[in-house]
Amino acid sequence: MNATTMRAAVCVRPGGPEVLEIRDVPIPRVRAGWSLVRVRGAGLNRSELRTRQGHSPTVRFPRVLGIECVGTIAASTDPALPEGATVAAVMGEMGRAFDGGYAEYALLPDPLLMPITTTLPWTVLAALPETYLTAHGSLAALGVEPNTKGRLLIRGGSSSVGMAAIAIAAARGVEIAATTRRPGKRAALRAAGAAHVLVDDGPLADRVGALWPDGPDRVLDLVGARTAVESLALVRRGGTVCVSGSLSGWLVRDFEPIAMIPSGTKLTSFHSDDVKGAAATLQHLVEEVEAGVLQPNIDRVFALEEIAAAHRYLEDDRATGKVVVVPQPASGCGR
């Protein structure tokens, strides 16, 4: 590798999408315990929007955002990560404490790097790590295993994690109802595997009760703070609610657990930082995509130079599924 500079989308200060500036910056120097990845694609996540807006108090600017990426090892400090190997990385403070995936190269801690064997196109592979690991982990927290029966309500179903969770749960034989705030997204949710689609434009008790008088057995709440208490009232008594998303923010104000959690009902959560470095799980999910068991829902692919437009697109809630950014134009991102 002879180049000394790379293109990166630098978040120069908190603000709107316009604070993401495409700059030529030095390629990071490899140091002990960290390897250099040539980034081939990065999925966008709503947490990156909030970091850009200034809602992550530990983040200092300027910063290259991006909590996930896929690519190839350009320079390695770990014999288990040979140069040229395909890898993925998620979380572990990437894009927050150190620069992340919105660049042509990323210097990442070796423990974060997950070697993957696949021939999937880069755009497809880039749509999987954070989204599918989060969906898989959330369903595991709910007790949704292969051949699980029962009823599952997914709130925020048209988000990238929601679409992935629908695909995984449907493949396991679960009856799914999914919510969206946009009526125009109903067809996509049904195509992903949701048997029922509810427009989340008000209280859901009557509509969920009409489907399932006793309530769903499980609720995967990706909306989060605004809907968590209602989800506890919707799930059947003794069922489980897993909060894995924060589309409406991070804090539930005036939460009274004894009053708001029905007796016997369980409230849990899942954080994707728990699966950083989970190469075996990601490899299994990749193989299910390759076999056609799972269909990744890629809404749109943007070039790195279009990062501000990509943030606006996601912020305007226009996506149904995953938004991916590639360092080079989308037409040239195949293997």
C-alpha cells in the first residue's frame, strides 16, 4: 500500500448532516494490537445520527463516525488476521472513542475484527453485521429459537433491525405482527415475513387485542423509550418484552417498575456491544443469507461522498431496511 492519505467523512462538530465533511486525511498508522482495514462498506445506524447531533457526551469532535464496517485486512498485527482476509467489525466504541467506518480505511482493535468466509457482494455483507447480530441477539433474549411457536410483536418493524428480526423470526416459524408509522411500508413488512402489519399512529391495545385477545407472547420493542411501558401492557401476562432499540430516545421518564410491569411479565434488553467480535454467530447468519434462508433488506446504497444525503435520508425516516455506504460509487462495489 503506497498511498498515505484517504478519503473520510469527518464529523467536524455537532449539528445537521452538513457537518459531515469529505476530507483527505492521513491513513492511520498501524500499532500494536490494532490492524488496518480497507473498508468496502459500512451500514448506517441511527445511533450515528444522534452522535452527529451531539447527543453522545463522551464523543469528541472532529470524529469519523461509523459503528460498523466490512472490508479486507490491509495491514495486520495478528497472525489470525492475515492481509487480504475478509472481516467485519461492530461496536466496541468504534466511531465514538476512535474513528470508525465512514472512511476508505479504519484502524481497529484486533479483538473487534471478525474473519468471515463469504462471496456475498460487499453491499450485501455490509448490511449484515450490526443489524443481523442485534436482531439475532434480541430474539435470543426473548427465547425465540429454531422451531419456536407463538406470537411476536415487533415495534419499529420497518427499521433495519426490525426487518432483520422479521426475517429471522419468520424463518423459525413464529407468527409476527409488525408496526410502522408509515402506511406505505406495509407491503415491505409483509414481504419480509410479517403476517400482520399495524400502523403505529396511536394506542395499539385494541388492534393487538383484535389479533391476539391474550396478547403476543413476546414483544421486541425497537422504538424504545416512548413505547416500552405500552409494550409491557400489550404482552400477555407472563410474556417477555425486550427493548433493543432507541428510535424514540434512551430514557423512560417517571418509570415505576412495580406499577408498570405486570406481575410475572418479564422486561429485558439487548445491546449489540454484547456481540462485538462474535465471528461464529455472524458467519452462521452470512451462511443463512447465502443459502436463501434469510433475505437481507437493503433499502439504498450511497457513495461515501453522499454521506450527508444518506444521513438526511435516514433521518427523514424514508428507509425501509438497511442503508449502506461504500467508499467508491455503488456501481463499482462488487467483489
